[in-house]
Amino acid sequence: MADITFITANKNYCLWPLPAWLCLKAADLEFDEITIPFSDPNARELFLQHTPTGSVPALKHGDLMLWDSMAICEYIAELAPEAGLWPDDRSKRAIARSFVADIHSFSGAHRAEVPSIDVGRVMPTNIRERTDRIKVPADIQKVFDRNTNVWRECRLKYAADGPYLFGQFSIADAMSAPFVNRFVTYSVPLGNIEADYRDTMRAHPNIKEYIAIAEAEPWSHEYSDRPFS
Amino acid sequence: MTDLTLITANKNYSRWPLPAWLCLKVAGLEFDEVTIPFSDPDARKRFDALSPTGSVPVLKHGDLTIWDSAAICEYVAELAPEAGLWPDDRSTRAVARSVVADMHSFSGAHWAAVPFVSIGAVMPTNVRQRTEKITVPADIQRIYDRNTKIWRDCRSKHAADGPYLFGRFSVADAMSAPLVNRFVTYNVPLEEIEADYCDTIRDHPLMKEYIALAEQEPWVHAPSEHPFS
């Protein structure tokens, strides 16, 4: 039994288990997992029982209870500095944090500017499914462009340092991974640089492992299966 | 002229200049400010020119451009470690980051049970106005309950360490400050612990300075005035 426990919803249907899971793996920390599937009729109660605010993912480390992907990833970076989950250079790290924060709030704080967007409704997370029938609404495309613009800029700037956004794999990649999967699920057309980055990410051994786990999950979720029927 | 420049929308009508501004002030760093009021017909264009995502606030430090409040606050904390903008203890710091992440995504991106809510449309930021006419919609009240529960938990735990969420003033307080102002603007009823916390934040000399600046701003933004007419 590890003293770190990671508490999440199911991997196939939830956008957010992935970043913290990837950071834990990249940091080579042992951890137990508690999965509360959305299909559990008591899911909400269980979330509240396991976490302070009822939000998942949450991370328990001994007596310490953390929630929110961004905060969990920061904590893992502090627990395992040798994993280099943030770029070493302060300025580069600041840019990486800008991007991570942006992803973190893209459907939230900034929603005020681009109202009527709910990506999760139109294009729910569903790692194992594929469709090319969903036409990306203009509002959602703006949010996607926001992310892919940063991917492109990073890849152009840091190509010499390695294949990931800031060269070596960082929290910026971990936070981008759910969107890589969404682009694959919905066959979203990408420019060459972004498509290469998507392929690099999908080829990452930890992401492959995660996808295999998601695909093997037994639960179904009617709401998230709608676009594929 | 300093080599730090904080670029934001107006203080009265925007929720987000405040956290980064407070952190810079608490850190004792000199900085220039550029304000792009929402009423500027070129505001959108000017925001877009600043960062890859067109969001404000932006902090420029020499050639470096950092965007997003959470990332700017992290950077300021790194620039001025002696200001103690994060709790010293690793576990406490991790919880503080959870609180920051929660405030950052407060409109519920991570909370599956909260449907689309646009607090900004119902209760726009307007630091200098007051009303008690707005009944808080149930969806929004749930988010407020979540926010204030977090404040209450922190204050209950760290009361002996000082008057702020984690004792000493931290990034968690800076990120909470816009919500404090909103509760004042809309006379949102609070329990004693949270009400005391709001008073403590409002009494902070730097908060007073910011509020005075917001109140004196010359611009009027009609969409943010509708609850007060």
C-alpha cells in the first residue's frame, strides 16, 4: 500500500484524471488509485466523501488532501524535483505555467468572453470512441485554436530541446494530454506542427498505458456515448 | 520606468487585475501599469496583441511575457521569495495551491455537477457599486458555498497563525480578493467566519489602495452597470 492515493472519476469519460496521473508516473511515484465512475448512482456523495470540495481528481498523501489537477501537478513537481516536471529556467517555467493556467481555466474563467461554450456537452470526453461527424462549432474552435496556437509557438521555439512543448516532458504536456485525446476522438483537423505533437504525445509510453486502461474500463456513460451512436 | 509592467483591464470592472497587483505590491516590487479599459474600441485587438491567448492580466518582465493570474502570482513568488507569498511548509503550500486553483476555475469547469453558469453576466464585477437587489441564483450560490467552505476550513485551521487563509498573507488570499469584493458589491450574506475574513481582506492597506483606484477610474462600462440602475 503506497501512502499516496489518487482519487478520480473514470479515465475513459473524464478529461481530468490524466494530467495528474501522468505526472505521478513521470515522477515514478508509487500510488494507489480510487476510481469513482460517473455511472455510480452515489458518485456525487462519494466524491464529497473522499475530497474536501467534491471535486476530482484529488490526491491524498498521508494526512494531506489536495484537489485540482493544477495544484496536484505542482505538488508532484515539488515531491520529485529530479523528474524535472517544470523547465529549469525560470522564464521558461513562467511561460509553461502561463499555458497550464490557461488550459486550466479555458472553459471556466474565460468563459465570460466566449459565452455559450460547453465543450463537454458537444464533444464529451470518450477516449475509446472515434467519430468524424461532429462539426466543431465556431466558439469551440476558438478555444481549440487558443491551445493549438500555444502548442505551435512552443514547438517552433523549443524544437531543439526535445519533442515536447518545452523540450522535455513537463506539466504543460500533462495538461495538454486530455486535449490530444479529444482531437483524436473527434478527428479534429490540425496543422502539421500540432499534428506531429499530437502523435508524439500519443506515442508516449505512459499515455499509451493510460489509454489502454481507459479502453478496458467496464463502465458506460450514456451521455458521453451520444455522439457515437 | 521599471522592467516590470502589469497590463490589465480596468480595476473597477475586471475581476482579474487584483491578484497579480496585490502580489506585486506585497512583494515590494516596482512596476509600471498599463490599463486597457473595456470601453476602448480597440480593447480586444490590444489584448490579442499581448499574449498568445489574448488574455489579461499580462506581466512583462524585460522580454518575458507571462499571462494568467495564477502563473503571474507564481512568478512573483519566485522573484521575491522573501515576501513569503506561499506558505513555507510544503503540505500547507500544496493546500494553498489547491485553493488558488479552485478560485482560478471557480466557475465550475471541474465540477461535473454544476451546469453552465455565467456569474459575470448575473453579477458583473463592479468594485464601486452596491446593491442588495440581486437574488443569487441557486447554481451560483452553490459555487459561493464551495468558495466560502474553503475559506472557513482554512480560517478554522490556521486561525492561530494569523488573520489570513494560511496565517500570513499568501497567493491564496490574493486570488480570493476579487470574490471578497463581489460579496461586498452584492451584499451576499455570509457566516461569521467568512464575514470576518472578508473584513480582514477589505482592511488590508493594499486592498484599500486598489479599491480607491478602482473607484476613481473614469470609465463607464454599461454591461456591468445593469444590476445597479
